[in-house]
Amino acid sequence: MAIRVIRDSIGYYVATVAQSEPTRDPRLYIHNLVKRDPLAGFAEDVRKGLSAQPKRFLPKYFYDELGSQLFDAICLLPEYYLTRAENEILKRYSDEIVAAVDGEKTLLEMGSGSASKTRLIIEALLRRQPELLFMPVDISATALESSSRILLQSYPRLKIEAYAADYFAGLAELGKKPRSRTLALFLGSNISNFDPDEALRFLRAMRSVLQKDDALLLGVDLKKDPAILEAAYNDTLGVTSAFNLNVLARINRELGGTFDLRMFRHRAFYNETIGRVEIYIESLSKQRVRIEKLDLEVEFAPGELIHTENSYKYDRSGIAQLAASTGFELSHTWLDSQERFSSNLLLAN
């Protein structure tokens, strides 16, 4: 079985095609809203980030093919509790979660990726209704195509209308179309990667595409002992370090950079005052790096930091305040057995 992608004026229709007999699968439609060349965007953002003071990289560039594999490995590490804790919640409470939203529902997910955890919600919904429309949004058309085909093979009563787009472009498109009662998902504590103002902006945009009594299931990591938080981002095997430093290797591979990864190290620590884990790459010496495709040379001082990511942690009152500030009401919170992670049902007011 091969895959053929047919473009029309709206997007991309992805159809399964037998070797000599083309057949369309009416259960799958992918809209490709990605406007610019990903390599051009990467180059532009690297130039901006290395010209800024302090220097920075955008965390979305962690996830090239190798970076995505490293992140999958991070999720299996004993120190990285977040994935296991959220899986525990969804396995235990998925039926209760979907029952908390009345009526037959459409499922929408922001940043769906492989949709592995989403299966638990899909299965709970299909236990309550005869069919299900799933609308995933993800920046990677390739990831959407792959995960969608796997899901459709597993669930004959599932239909998928997917959007390859960043969050805001995807939400803008979703806002143009009427839907039935909607349960939206934003899992994995992805909200933690937004600064506070960005989190408010995202949730308000999310609220703008939902109707009254629709709901958002929001995964949020909780504030806890700093030692537990710091261990989650400083594993003993060094996988998180490899994940962080891979952005330098990616610049070498794709933009002709000359970063010597041995001359940089991963740093992550919990800033208790701000309530976030801060992640950096630190230069170990005075050095100069050239990036050929940018015609750019960058000087680094000993100990100079490149900021790569923040991960904000919340308490339950902070989650309630976030909901109330963006047009939602915090209806219910489910916790894992060790109360490390939360899944929060936000009802659209």
C-alpha cells in the first residue's frame, strides 16, 4: 500500500493507494497551512537568536528527526515523571473525563504529535458514541499523516480532519467552521512552555474557537520539590543534555555551523521565584563559531548562556486563575497517584 497526496485549493487530501488501483479513504483529510520554507524559517530564527542579548533559540527547533527521537527517549527516563503521570491519569479517568462534557462530541487536539496518549480519550469517546471526528493540529504534516493512518487502522469508526499548522494559524482556520459539541485537548504540559502572557494569548485564542459548554482538557505540571523538578531535566544518562545540544548539531548539519558540542554543556535549574525550570546551553570557553549559510560569525564568552526553553510550573489556584482570565471555568482537576501532574477540564463560559 502506497500513499498519494493530492493537493486542491484548500489543502491536501491524503489517500491510500493500492499499487495499481487508486482508492480514496474518505475518512482522512489533511489541510496544509504551513506557508514558509521550514529551512528558511530556521535560518532566520537562528540569526535573530544568536544576534540577541542574551542569546536564545526557539524550543520548536528541538524537534528535527533526531531531536524527536531523543524526546521520545526522555519520556521513558525514570526521572522524567511527566509522561507517566499523565498517562496514569488518562488511563484511570478517561471515561470520567469524556462523560463530564454532555452530548456527542468532536475531538480537537493542539500539538497532537504521535497522538499516543490521545488514544485513551478516543477509545473512551467511542465507547459512548457511534462515530468520532478527530481534528488534530500539528506543525508537522509528516507526523500528522503518519499518526492519522495508524489511528484509522485502529479505529474503523474514526474520521480525521487534520491541520498542518502552527497553533494560531490552526485555530484561525478552525474558527471558520461550525462543529458539534467539542472536547479540545492540550496535553503534555505544553502550556508550560509559554511565558505567562503567551499562555493567556493562547488560551484566549483557544476559547475563541469554542462554543459555550465546549471544554478543554489541559495538562499542567505542578509545582513541587525543586529537587524532583531539576532531576526531570538533568537525567543521569545525559539524554536531556543530548536533546538540548542537538540544536547546535542541527545548525551544523543544516546551516553549515562549526559548533564543537564538546565546548558547550546543558544547564537546567528551577527558578523558584518565577516558578519555572530554565534551560540553557552554556559555553565552556571563549570561542568563535561560524555559520556558513548565514555568513555569520558569533563570539561566545566563557560561561555565556544561550536560553533554549522555559517550563513553567503551576499550583491549582494558578490554573484556576489562568482559566478565569481566558473565558473558561475550571470544572474539575484529576491528579496522578503521587499528585505530581494535573489534567484539568476547563469549560467554556
